[in-house]
Amino acid sequence: MTKTVTMNAKPYEFSFNPENTAIILIDMQRDFVAPGGFGEKLGNDISATREIIPACENVLKAARETGMTVIHTREGHRPDLSDCPPSKLNRGKKQGAGIGDEGPMGRILIRGAYGHDLIDELQPEEGEIVIDKPGKGAFYQTDLESILHNRGITQLIVGGVTTHVCVQSTIREANDRGFECLLLEDCSAAFDKRDHEDSIRMIHQQGAIFGWTSTSEELITAIKSSSE
Ligand code: TIU
């Protein structure tokens, strides 16, 4: 049994009970966080996405010790690309990052390819949920919403990459579905730090218009105090 706890956050305190809260790490895949993947082929410097790995590991450790629901997502497509909208395919190719093209880690953003999988440091443990999603938001064309309802989850603590694309899309989708979301600033990253900073402000502005933001340290302190 855990009790409801309150943590410091922007724009004001965030309260949650770990029993009704899921940690969701968005797309910490080699294709975004390792050299030669989709992220780098789109012309980005991936270093900022690697800097968050230790903080994500710390959060996973605390969540696992408390028995919280942990969810990992992966962006990607079927090998025959039948679930990839032509619009997405065409834009990637224009940027030199063709979804389905052979890269150093196998076919880019294709389910089953080495590059599509989660990085070694953040591999799921047995019993954790992995959501394969074709879009940017984790709710679009997935069973995430029903999994959350079935477990009685009402709040989401979100990290991963990239803050301004898949992380923001997922938080916006979750907010419209009635979930309260908190972004972990030091567990999320964009290729350009300005996109990351802008996303943080967009989420917590106007009295938590989409959600709250805070840090892994605040979260871990709160999680630990929930079982005291
Ligand atoms: N390009 C970019 O910033 N992001 C993506 O394409 N996917 C995710 O954010 N996961």
C-alpha cells in the first residue's frame, strides 16, 4: 500500500498515489538515441538525448522498487510499411531518413530491427508494458488507453524523446483523455535544447494547461515517502 504524496512542480504542486500512477518513457530507442538512427539521419545532433539516460535509469529503479506501473513506447512500423502513412514516408525520405531503409542498426523505424528496440540501459523488465506506436502520440492506434483504465491509472509521469514531438503529443493526447500528466524535465530531451525548454513552458503555462513539470529528484523523493 502506498499513500498519496505531493511533490514540488511547475506551475504548482503535483499530488499522486503511486498505485494509480504510471511512469511512461517515450521512444528511448536506438533509432533516436544511438548514432546512425532515424534521429541522426534527420540531421540532428543526438547528444542531448543521451544525457538523460542516467536520470531515466534512476526513475525506473525507484518506480520498480515501489511496484509502480512502468510503460515503454517505441515508434515504428510493420516491415511491409502498410501502417505508415505515405505522408510520413515521403517526408522522411526528403530528409534522407527513409523509414524502412537499411541503416547501421537494421531497417530504420521497423519493428523487429535492432535500431527500433529500446536502448540497453532502459530495457523493460518482465511484466512491464511495451507499446508499439505508429504515430507520434502514444494513444493513436494503440491499446494504451484501455491498459491504463484496466489498471486504474489516473496520472502519468512522462519522460523520453523528443520533448517537442512524441512526448508533447502523448501528453496532449493524455490530457484530453482525462489523465493528469507530469513531464520530468531531466528525463526528456529534444535535439535542440530550445525545443525542450519551449515544451516545458508550453505544458505548465496557464495554470498547468496540459500538465505539470518537475525533476527526477523531486519525483524519487516523493515516491520514497509514499511507502513510509
Ligand atoms: N523527429 C523527432 O523529433 N521525433 C520523432 O520523430 N519521434 C519522436 O519524438 N519519438
